[in-house]
Amino acid sequence: MVKVLILGQGYVASTFVAGLEKLKKGEIEPYGVPLADELPIGFGDIKIVGSYDVDKSKIGKKLSEVVKRYWNDVESFSDDPIISQGVHLGSVEKLPVEAEGLEEKMTLKEVVDRLVDEWTKLDPDVIVNTCTTEAFKPFDNKEDLMKSIENNETERLSATQVYAYAAALYASKRGGAVFVNVIPTYIANDPAFVELAKENKLIVLGDDGATGATPFTADVLSHLVQRNRYVKDVAQFNIGGNMDFLALTDEGKNKSKEFTKSSIVKDILGYDAPHYIKPTGYLEPLGDKKFIAVHIEYVSFNGATDELMINGRINDSPALGGLLVDLVRLGKIALDRREYGTVYPINAFYMKNPGPLEAKNIPRIIAYEKMRIWAGLKPKWL
């Protein structure tokens, strides 16, 4: 069994819970779950033991009640914990949410101690961070991170950074745990957190779940590299109408997302072709089904210039929710192997900005095979 704790009970997390429940009951096929039924841990082995949020309308409610705000086609829930109050630190600032974080009534050190105490009682193997995209600044060294917590530097820290710090202390107390970070905040890419994780028996998977246009663009660029075409420029646009896209109208939060999306260009091509790859707007009627557009101009044989133009509509939250079904199971496998720190073979396939910091994006078909081999599965195309 793998016990899971959720941080941020929004659209992504609620889609994960709703879809998982249907998988357990055999009501849907596991489309969108890359490893589906290939792992030794089955869908029925995943147990949701807790959830945290800062939205006052969610705190104190049953998980099922909140999930049904997003998906009302789930009649019963095998796991139905009460949603607890989490850390805010401005993570949903400027959004139409009445938020209240633990840090408003206690110091960050007290917040961390409280979280570790609560998590010790819930005993999760895997902690999944699906909070709304936030502005952040990496720490790079462990000492500065620890000082910021001790000195209650609420302006310096983001919610995810506090959660990840608490996860490390929880893992040390428990004897091992996993922190899955599917938002852009550097955790697997921040040496401070990776060092802290190794010392405290924590596994960090991240950063920023790779769904939609970004892995697709990586695959197209890989195709062009393999045929020795020279990419002149890349443009990728994403417009959506969910809460995360609304958050990205804030410049600081948009910048966080922009880097994790655009890091693929130099990593895949080997040179930094001019590019514009970022979330570009919020349009409420689009809802969770975002609009993507990709334009790539490249040079082929004898100086010929070709162009690729691709448009699509992609359901944002289900794309990531399906990956979470794999990530919590792979995280448990890594935990059983005691691979503390971060696990690049997992990150390379599932994340936009795979940690550790010195690692690179690689063609997803190669990442897929590396991940399968790491998981003990037979390669599919090698």
C-alpha cells in the first residue's frame, strides 16, 4: 500500500482523486496513466490519508465534498479525510479565494512543527504538492534555508518551500518519505533541498509536471535534431481559464512557469534558439481545457526553410492527474529502495524541469525508456 497526502486540493488534486476512485472501481480505462497496470503497486493500493488547503471554503470539509465541486460524477469515496489548514504565504494572492494560512497565527517554525506532528499521525509515504503556481526564489544552500525558517522570514519563503522543509523533518522522524512537486518552484532543482532530503531520508521528485504542449514540443525538437535540421525559432502559446492560468497573470508567478517550460530548448537542441515559450493568457470561458499553439521554423537540406504549426485543446488537470497515479507509485518504489535525494530517471520523463539542477531535459522517448528500466520494466522500443 502507498499512503498519500495532498497539498492544495484544487482542480488537479481533485481530478486525481476522482479519477483514482473510478480506476479502483473499474469504471474507466487507465488512459493517461503511462504505466497503467505495469507496476507492482495497483490502483487499489493507493490510499489518500489527508489533504491540505488554504481556501476557507474547503478547510474542515470532507475530501469528497470538495472533489465534487470539480467532478460530481463520483458517488462514493473509499478514502474521505477532512481537509486541514495549510500554508499560504501569498500563494493564492490576487485570486478570488478567501485564504488563510497557518503562518497567520504562528511562526514558521511552529507551522513546521505542527505539520510534522500532524503528518506523523497520518503516516503518509508520499506527499504530493499540487499548490497553485507561486513566485519563488531558490536557496541554493541548506544553511540559508534553515535560517529563513528559524527567523520567520515570511517574505522570503514560498508555501512549497515550507512544505518541502517540513517533509524533510517528517521523513527524518518517520525513517523515510517522498515529496512529489508538480509545480514550478525549485525543490528537486534546488541543491539546498536535495542536500536536506539526502540527510533526512526524503525523496524529492520534480519539478513541474510535464503535460500538454511542453513534452510535445520536446518530442518535435528531438525529431528535428535527429534529422540534423537547424531550428531558427520556437514559439509556444498556452491560454487557459482555470485557477492556475489566472494565477499566472501575476508576473512573478508567470516567470516561474516560463523558465521550466523554456528550459527544453537548449537542453534538447544543444544551442539556445530564439524562443518564446510561456503561459500567455487567461480566458475564463476556456475553463480547464487550455488552448495551445506551437510554431517552429527550421532549415532543412539545401537551405530550404520549413515551418511547423500545431494547434490543440488539452484538458489541463486530467493530463497531470493521470501522471500523479504513476508518480505516487514510483515514489513508493524509490522509497522501498531508499534512493534518497532525487531520482532523475523518474523526473526526466514526468517533469518539465527534471532535477537535479545539473541534469538536462532529454527526448521524452529516451526518458521513457530510462524510466521503465529504472522501474524494473522491459524496454518498449529499445
